[in-house]
Amino acid sequence: QKEVEQNSGPLSVPEGAIASLNCTYSDRGSQSFFWYRQYSGKSPELIMFIYSNGDKEDGRFTAQLNKASQYVSLLIRDSQPSDSATYLCAVREMKTSYDKVIFGPGTSLSVIP
Amino acid sequence: GEEVAQTPKHLVRGEGQKAKLYCAPIKGHSYVFWYQQVLKNEFKFLISFQNENVFDETGMPKERFSAKCLPNSPCSLEIQATKLEDSAVYFCASSQSETRGGGTEAFFGQGTRLTVV
């Protein structure tokens, strides 16, 4: 089992709709969770981070974390064509002997005008 | 600096040659991570540093890859005797120490595109 998994894409939504991106992780002790957006040929850009169970909202973006289910999601409301990109879920695993940020494979999102 | 600076942007090496990539983390960030992204595929974790100390190198192909983060110098990732399959974009990221309520997000540099021919 991969450490971080995301729903397979590509995901296509019409402009104005809600895009829902899902992510599960295997390390129950993980504490920090991030969503990055990567445009083709560019570096990942941090969109949201979440550490506590529940929802965290920032503009059109809402991150949801459920540690019991080892599940984190990203909702994009009122999707715009400029939201078309690959969305990467990342989990930071910090232990006494190692520290790394593990990325999921990414979900490609296309917002259709 | 206020952003992670990676140099060079592009690097072309003949198979068997050495490649050296550099990364200057954001000032004040004590953690540095290196990742390899082949084509547009998954980010493969290579190595992490806490200041100048290797923290986690479980992703490093040790026979040809090495990395350092020395005080007052950019971090570096070196590939000896490059192979065609080393062609990828190498991203560096930095983050603060974990603090209550946050600070652990990693910020990425623009990447170095290595092409081995």
C-alpha cells in the first residue's frame, strides 16, 4: 500500500461547480497535511494546510481532515478554468528517526468553461 | 531569502558525467527536502536535512547520489556518473521546525531540470 493515495483522475468539472479531491494516508501518526497545486512545468504551490480534525476554509478552498479515517480532502467551490492543474496531497511524517513530506500521485483537474 | 532558490534552472549532462544541483532554503528554515519528479509523475522523496544533519535518507540511491547542507552554504545534491533515468526535475523544499499550530509546511523552489543525454 502506498503511503499517500489520491483519487485517480483526470477529474473534469464544469466552471462554477464544486471540485472534490480526496486523499488517504497510511501513517496513523501523521500530524501535518497539505494540498499543493502544480501547473504544468511549474513547481508545487501550497494552497492549504491542516493539522486538526474538521474543516478549514480559505476563500473558495476547504480542506477537511478526519484522522480516525486517515482521510483528507480538498473542496474547490465555484471552480474556475484557472484552477485546472494537478493537485498534490502531502503528508508530513515526523518521527525521532526520520522526517519527510510524502506526496500522493496527484489528481489532475480540468475545469471546463 | 524569502524564497527557496535553486540553481541551475537547467542542466544537461552526458551519460556518466557528474551533476551538481544547489538549493538555498528560506532564511530561518531549518529543514530541507529534496525530491525527484520524473516527467510529470510522482514526487519521489530523496533526502531530508535538519540544519546540516541528514535526517532521513531513505529515498536516496546511495551508490551515486549524495547530498550536503553545510553552514553558510547552499545545500547541494550531487549525482556521480549520471544515467539516462536520472533525467528529471529535482525540487528542493524548506520548512520551519514544527511549532504548535503550524510552521511545518514545505515551500518549494522552482526546480532544476536535469537532462542526461
